[in-house]
Amino acid sequence: MGTSFVEIGGRGFWMQDSILELWLRLLALHVEDPSDDSPLTRRIRDSWLLASRGYFGGCVPDDLEEFVSTPEGRAIVMRAIDSLKITLAKGPELLDHHTLNLLGFAEGVRRVSGFESARLIQVADAFVDLIEGRINCDATSTAFMPGSHVAT
């Protein structure tokens, strides 16, 4: 099981690839519908859909730093995170593996167990904290790996 470092400006956190891929897949589905005057929206969605397919073990390309580097990109990303977090909070406590396997991951990338919504909400909070500059860890730290277990 690989891990990837999610970062902005050298600060960030490590995540298990399978969790990051699930997060990016769901997050891409919560990016607003692209309009003709916003190619950035389409680029963010397409990038995250590709990154979430299961092809990039050990280096899942989230492109977060690039996407939040402009006010437009930051707004798109923050709205997607907020939308997904609200939906997760209203949804079931456990996303069953049968449903997760319908999300179009690469052939051979199958989930064999469910996934707790609380773990994805923890990832949402970590992404917001990173974007807003509240995470100061660098790649040498593995003390905080959002989504790895349910926060207590």
C-alpha cells in the first residue's frame, strides 16, 4: 500500500494512496459543472478523475498547490470540499464496498470493505486546514495521516 504527500509550499501530510484516490474521486464529483468560460473547473475535475483511477501508486497527483494558487481555483476547490463534506455528514456512516466499487476505479482496484464517512470528513478538514495554512508539517512527518483511522 503506497502513500503520497499532499502539499502546498512544502507543508502538508501523507495519505494512503487508496484513501487519497477515493477522496479525489468523490471530490471530483462535487466540483461544480464546468462552464465554457471556466476551463479551470474542467481541468480540476479531469485531473482528479484521472488521479483517482488507481494508476499512480506512491505518487498520486492531486495538483492541489497549483489549483489553489489563484482565487478562482481556490474557490472551486473550497466549494467542492464544502459540498462533499455536507453530503458525507448527511449520508450513511459507512459507505459500503459494493457502492464504492461502482465509482470507476481502474480494473483490479477493488475495495473489499466499506469506508467510514467520518474518515473522509477528517480528510476534508485536513484539506481545508492545508489550504488555509494551518498545517505546518513537512514530508519528514507522518504523525498526521488524515483518513487513516476514525478521529476520536
